[in-house]
Amino acid sequence: MSINEISINKLEAANKSFGVYSAEVIPPDAYVCRKNDKQFSRFFYVVNGSIIFDKGTENELRVKKNEIVFLPNDVTYKSQWDTSERGKYISLNFVIDDGYLTFPGKICTVAYDRHGTFLDMFEKLFDIWSKGALGYEIEILSGVYQVIHQVFCEMTYRKIKSKNNVIYKGIMYLENHYLEDVTIKQLADMCHTSEGNFRRLFKKYKNISPIKYRNYLRMKKALVLINSKEYSIAEVAGAVNMPDIPYFYKIFKKTYGKTPKEMADFTEKE
């Protein structure tokens, strides 16, 4: 396909699948959304004020300024703004059904915007949506995935921190820099703890040592590269920072039960 052949198909359907909206509301503005009233789910950013979902029920949820709540389309809920000042929101509406992403099946707070990162993203998407310039649909779709990625990172960060308040910084660093040869001492220093304590807490959390976990992450990446059929085994080993081929073979087989060559042959047959 040449660049001249790229097009946006089913535009009307696409416009129903995503959008970005913003408004100010005067409390106590209330709204009832019934299950499947909308085709899309939403990330709802509270720019100003606070809003209560399902007030007085066991599912009551208060969302404050700078918080983002996920609103699935297949639930019924009632919302009511609860603030002495005008409320304001930006709603990012989307439909993603690619079998890869799984979203919560209930209304929940997914992020707190500590540094304004999300607000910048939402405001930029609203501006793109409002102007509707050439190819804006593609920009919006790209932005939706960027927001989802940021939400995923935020939720992962909060989960790790809540369970591992002492070593969460080291865990997050390892998750994001597993291709580097970072040492246990460096990870422990990030957390202001000893190497021994870091190892103990890490194994308690992951049921595996930090080095073995780093190798596991590298092997996951290696498998993706092998399945792409775009790289030689040596190139894959180098890409995951394991240029020692025998060692790479050893760790890969220990992880997946097959050597990289056997895995490549297996995926080739499929």
C-alpha cells in the first residue's frame, strides 16, 4: 500500500466511537445514564468541583478535582455534582474492542493527576476534536491510546506502591529499564534500603528474585521479537542485552521450555 492509498474508512461509525467533550455545570446538576444508552465508554476528567456517582448506595463514589473516573457503557448509574462552585469536566469517549485491552467492569477512579500531565493530554485532544482538521480522527485515536497507556501506568504505580511502599520505586524502575544492567545495589539505593532487604521484599512480592524477574522480562521481549520473524536469533539476543548466545539460549529454554531456534521453527510452522 502506498501512502496515497491510506484512507479513513467508515467515518460515520468512527465518529460514534470516539469524541472529546467539555462543559461547565451548575450544581446540583444530576444525570442518569442507563446501561447501553451510549455506545462508548468514557474517561471523565473532573477539572473543577466534585461529582458523586450512585450517591447513597453501596457503590457510591466521589470524584474530586484532578481525578479521572472510568465510566463503562454497560452499567447504569446516577451522577450528581456536589460543590459550592461551578463544576467542569472533559469527557474522552471511546470504543476499543481489539481483544488486547481489558477495562474495569465498573465505575472506578483510575488516576489522580498530580502534575497536570493528564489535563494537558485531555485539553489537547479536546482542541483537536473541536477544530476537526484534516486527519483529526487519527490524532484522536492515537491520543486515546496514549491516555490509556498513562492510565495503565498510573494504576500500576498505585498498586505497586500500596503493596510495596518500601521498594516500589525500585520495582517500577526495573519494570521500565529491564534491558539495562542495573544492579541490586542501585535499586536498593533508590528505595533507601539495604540490598538484603530489597531482595527479601522483592521475592515476597514477586515470588522470584530481582535478577530472575529481569531475565523473565527480557525473555518476554525476546519472544515477541522471535514471533515477528524479522530478526535472527543473534539479533534478538543483542536486542534484549544478552549477547552471550549460549547464556541467552539457556535462560530462554528455562523460561519457555524450548530453545529460541525451536520456538522460531514452531512459530514458522503455525
